[in-house]
Amino acid sequence: MSKCEDKTRCEWANVSSEMMDYHDAEWGAQPCDDNAYFESLTLEIFEAGLSWELIFNRRDAFRKAFGDFDVAVIANYGTDEFDRLMDTPGIVRNRRKIEATADNARIFLEIQKENGGFGEWLNELTGDEEELIQNLRKRFKFVGPSVARSFLHDVGRTSAPHDEKCWKNKG
């Protein structure tokens, strides 16, 4: 079971101990490295039109299929890798999202080269949440307003919404 069973959480997190741990330790926290940022963005893209619970439950399969989200490797993906991923059980097999992942890896590398890292770039962006969303939408493939907003919340760049009684709600 979860390390923090006695805490009141957002309702969506109460489906499993793993989801509770994710809510408590990861959601709204800045990732430790650029590959973790890339994983978050990619999983948010794959969630589009689906549920977070479905994607979360397949996170290990996604990590395995995408080589732990190594941006430099994924940036070199082409038709062979796209075909392999389309045949990979356990992930969402949407070719447009898979191809967008490779495109986004190339964009990540450009941002890293220009700014010393993706996290540095993201943290230096100015503006309110809507301006940040527009910036992400302009740069990345398959990123609409909902994906951008969820990503910003997930990585702690903007305040994630919490249920009123959630222990993480800052009121």
C-alpha cells in the first residue's frame, strides 16, 4: 500500500497505491532531468483523448518501448522504429503520436543546444499560464491546450489543481 495512506488526496489518485504515490511524490514536482521532462510531455500527448489512469498503468511499457525516453535516441527514430512501436503491446499504438514523439525529441535537442537544457529553457519562460501554453503549442507536435496545461502542471511549472480537501491544496 501507499506510504501515505492517511492523507486526503485528489479523488483521481485514490484508485491505487501506485497512483497515490505518483500524486504525492511526482505530480507537480520538477523532474530530475531532461529525459524525465520528455517522458512527461510524451505521456501527456499519449493521454490525449484517453484517461491518465490508462496511460499511467502502461507507463512501464512506454518506458521500455521508448528506451527510457532517451531524447537523443528517439530523435533518430524513423520508419523502422515507428513500425516496431506500432507492433509493441502494452502501449497506445497511435502512429501520429509515435511520429510526433520523434519530432518532439528533435525539438528537445534544439532547445537543449540553445539553452543548456530543456528544464532551464522552461523555467526561464515568462508569462502567465496561457502564454506558457501558447509557447509549448507553437514548438511541439500534437500539443494542444489540454496537453500543454497538463504538462505544465505535471512538471510543477504552474500550480496543479487539487481537490479542496487534498493535502497538497495550497488554497
